[in-house]
Amino acid sequence: MTGPDLDPEQYPPIDPREPVPDDAGVLLPGAPDELPEAPAEPMPDDGGNAGGVREPA
């Protein structure tokens, strides 16, 4: 399998020997500083997810 032809301006090559930066903004410059709260997952007592997989009986 060959790697896709990516634009080096948009996707610069990554050197696996370099340490990962502590600042996520370096890797994802368009990402917000704070992540939004995760949505609450429905619990079985709340009726669960109507379109989801049913729990085994």
C-alpha cells in the first residue's frame, strides 16, 4: 500500500524522532483552546438510545 499524495504545504512531513509539542495549537492551529463539554450519554433508566443497539436480555 502506498501513501497518499498530500500537499506538503498543508500537511508537512512528520519526523518520528522529534518530540511531540506540548502546545496542541502547534498541531491544530484552528482548534479552540478549551474543548466543549462532552454530551451526556443516555442511561438505561432514561430510555437509552432509541436508535442504538439494545442491551442483551
